[in-house]
Amino acid sequence: MKQPQALVVRGGWDGHQPYEATELFIPFLKDSGYDVRVEESPKVYADAGTW
């Protein structure tokens, strides 16, 4: 069975604290068995072959 994957994209406007917010749920995803990939920019959405 393939390990489930999660893509966490953070960045943009600093006022919403993207780093701190995502750090709250990344450990939960990992503990739940997900292979977590973190990207600092929405540019990852432009290349469908990278994920």
C-alpha cells in the first residue's frame, strides 16, 4: 500500500503567520502516516510533474 501524501504550501502575506500555522498541523499529518512535503511558494502548483 502506497503511503499517503500531503502537500503543505505556505507563504504569501506575512500577516497570517503561514509558518507558525502550518507547524501546528504538520506533526499531526506525519503522525498519521503521511509523507509531508512543504513548499514555501504556490509556484509548486505550476508544475504538475513535481508531486
